[in-house]
Amino acid sequence: MEENRKQIRLDIPLDITYRPLDKRFFDADTTSKDISTGGIRMVANQELDPSSDIGLQVHMPDNDEPIVAEAAIVWRRQILNQKNNYKERYEFGLKFVEISGFDRSRIAKFINTRLYIQRHSENIPSKNIVSLKLKEKSEVISLIKENINAVEKGLRIIDEQIDTNNNTIIDLLGIDVSGQLVILHIKTSDKQLFIEEILKNYDWAHENIALLHRIYGKDVDIKQDPRIIIIGDLFSESFRRYVSYINVNSIKFSTYQGLEINGDKALLIGPIDDNTSHQISIKKKSAENHVAIQEEETQIDPEEISDANEEHKKIIRWLWKKR
């Protein structure tokens, strides 16, 4: 019996190299039937022991690095291959039991991109929608501003590129529906100094919230501490873990994926994982298609602070003293 499916699945043939973990010298290649952030369905020419986990390398078309995972067999069925004289083959439903958060995020991002292309292929030929690497941070910021409701409903941008007295820049400053100040950080690299920038920008906004209330008007609620939204192409496990140690009111993560649609640049915005259904909004302006996917907030489970390196412990202690 197939497992209850909570994740969004994408029907797609992906090249897979697999190895039953009870067989030391055994590697085989096959293809997938579908994939989700929780597992994958694949075919094989031989029976596999359901009590043994399977080592997987899933080769993604948008990246040279494969997804590496360990999976358990949840169900199996026997099928006949008419193209090979009805030789027996097997189909397996696999559940990921060991996979990095980074690779899980890659799968979610890949699924969201492909689903967008599939759903709009009737109006736009799929060959005219391709993944795009946005090299300039200014391009990402511009597309996010055009579709800020895809990041969060009711969020308004009140300023951008604010030069603080901490030698950092706030990419976007916004206000949510409750009047809470929102600092938006656009992450284009995994450098460790980015976390220090987040802390310093939060500290600046927290210490100057009365001034910001006078500058931007009564919509800024000075009784609420600021919160943070980090928008990036992908987030490594270590980055997410380090950020989870920051003792502030709220931190939200979203990912983005650049697209090119009929020659115009577009952006898909979604959460780290794909466990919730998503809505697609499209905005056209000056012959440009600005696209965004909107989903619910993804929560991060904090881990022990002892896992952080000394660099980040110093930064965290600095912020706590400031508060």
C-alpha cells in the first residue's frame, strides 16, 4: 500500500544511481517516476530487500551536484515491460530517511519551478520558460518589490538600501498588516559575515524604532520589536542552524528562483519546504512578467547552541548584551 502523501509530488524521470546498503559492491542506474521532498518513486530490474535501506544519488538537471540520500522501501509492485519481452521489473516507493536540509530545499525549489512551467505551458510554451541564474542582487530586489505580497500578504515596502551606522545596508524595510517593522535581507551568498549583517541591521532598527516611527509615520508600531525575513536562492543546513540561535521575535525564510519567460525576467518565491499548497500570482509591467509563488512560513527547529562555532557565539553574545 502506498504511503499517505503530504508533500507535493512532481512526475518526472530523473537519473538515479542506487545501492542497497546490505550489498557492499552493488551499484545500479535507473530512473525515477516522481519525486517530492519526502521521497521518490523509481523502477528497478531486480527485486530489492524491503528490510534494507537504499543509498541514492539523484541527478538533478539544474545542478551538477546530485541529491544524496538514504531511503527506506515503503511499498513495491511488480510490473511487466512489454518492450523487453515482458521481462519482470519492479517499482518501488521510497521514503527519505537520511537527507540534508540543503538537498531537501533543492528538491522543493526544483519542484516549484517545474510545476510553474507545467501549469503555464498552455498559455506559454514550456520551451519559452527556462530557469535563470540572477547574478545581480539589484535584479532580485527589483522583482521582489514588484511582488512583495508573494513574500507575505499585506506587507508594504517603505524604504530600501538604508545605510546604517553599523557599516551595513538594509536591503528592504517594510511594515506588515499589524504595523510591525520588517527587515528584509536578500541573500546571494553563504558567507558567514551575512549573519553578522543580519544582527547589526536588527540592532540598528531596534535601537532606532522611535526615529523610524517619526520618519515613516504612525503605521510603524513602536510597541512591537522588528522582525526579519531572509530571502535567498538556497540555504545550507549550517546557515539555517546558525540563524536559529538568534534570539529575536521572528525570523522567516523564503527561497527564490529566477526564470526567463519569453525573454523577460521573472521570480518565483516560496518557502524552504513544499508541504503546503501554493498560489501563483502574475504581474505584468512594461512588457515584463514578474512571477511569484506564495506559501506559508516554514519554521526552523532550534538546535543546541554548543553546535555553533566560536565566531557565531561571539556575535550572538554581542546582540544579547545590546538588548
